[in-house]
Amino acid sequence: EAQVTQNPRYLITVTGKKLTVTCSQNMNHEYMSWYRQDPGLGLRQIYYSMNVEVTDKGDVPEGYKVSRKEKRNFPLILESPSPNQTSLYFCASSLFGLMGSYNEQFFGPGTRLTVL
Amino acid sequence: AQTVTQSQPEMSVQEAETVTLSCTYDTSESDYYLFWYKQPPSRQMILVIRQEAYKQQNATENRFSVNFQKAAKSFSLKISDSQLGDAAMYFCAYRSRYGGSQGNLIFGKGTKLSVKP
């Protein structure tokens, strides 16, 4: 089954304790992205990647890191989490085809993170 | 930079009635995509409908249709014959068709739709 998976689905942690949220897709997609969703703010992009070893900042990158060493994986790293990073996080992926072509973006199930 | 605005934080509709959710956007680009996503309580992001800016014809998907007004930069979603399962958060989103960041989605803040039986 074609899908984007995220782990963990739920996480409660404490301030300053490094954590990684994994994202994996099995569709051979080039493009992958992380969003955070907060009440009243919608979804905002954190980082994105257009291919292996190619990453770039989104609108709210502060406090986050990413890496893209393999095409299928795009982990989100919080080196020193703070309470303002409590949020719902989504990973998404799509093909990155010919310029102008439409490629649907597939979303993971979300990770609910609470930082105490 | 592009922006997407949803001015209705919450809306309510009676079952079997029709409801329209509003969305406006701002862009200097001439070619782009617009989307409506549904997020039910399960939190899954579900693509409801897509509109290509170069197409004048409004997109439709069963009970869901859009009113795309390019000059006014308006993109509303009409849900006909509303069902209890339509209750969800709805997000309007924009995506460039060209450019290095063409995959990036820009979302509005969402409209929470309630359906009354």
C-alpha cells in the first residue's frame, strides 16, 4: 500500500530532551516536506526537500533540523525542544516531475508532540 | 510571498442543506494550483478538490464544487446535500505551478464545519 508513515504518532517529552520524528514513504517520491499545525494558524511549512541531500527552510524552521540521506526517509529533529514546539506535525511527499506538472501531495497521519 | 485567507473560523449547516466556505488568496503569479483539504477528527489530511488556475471551468467532485474567481483571487467551496460525515476542519491551500519551491503548499487557517442532524 502506498503511504507515508510517521513515528511516533504521539509523544510527550520534556524541555531540552532531543527527539526525532521519523517520516518514511514507499512511493519513490523526490519531494518531502514537514508542516506543523497549530489552532488558529493552519499548517505552516517547517522544512522541505526536493531530493536526496537537498533541503531548504520553510516558513517556520527555527528550532528544527532535517536530513535527507535516503530518498524514502526525511526525519525531523528537535535538538532542544521547547514548549512552543508543542504541536501537530505532518510529513508529506510527492513526485517532483516535469516543471508545471501536477503531482498530488500525500500526507502522513500526523504526530502529536507535547513538550512540557 | 503568497498568502491564503479563510475569514470564517467556524460554520454550521443543517444536514442535507448547502454550505459555502470562503477563501481568498494573494499572489503575483499567473499560474498556480488551489486546493481544498478536509481534516476530520482522525486528523488525516484528505484532498477534496483541486483547481488549476489556467482552467476557467470550475472543478467539481460529486457534492463538492468550487467557485473560482481568478481576477478577484477568490476560491470558495460549496458542499451540497451536506452529510454528517462532512463535519471537519477545511483548509484552503495554494501551490505554485512553477519554480523551485513548486511543491510547497501554503495553507489558510482553516474553517471548522459542523453539520446538524
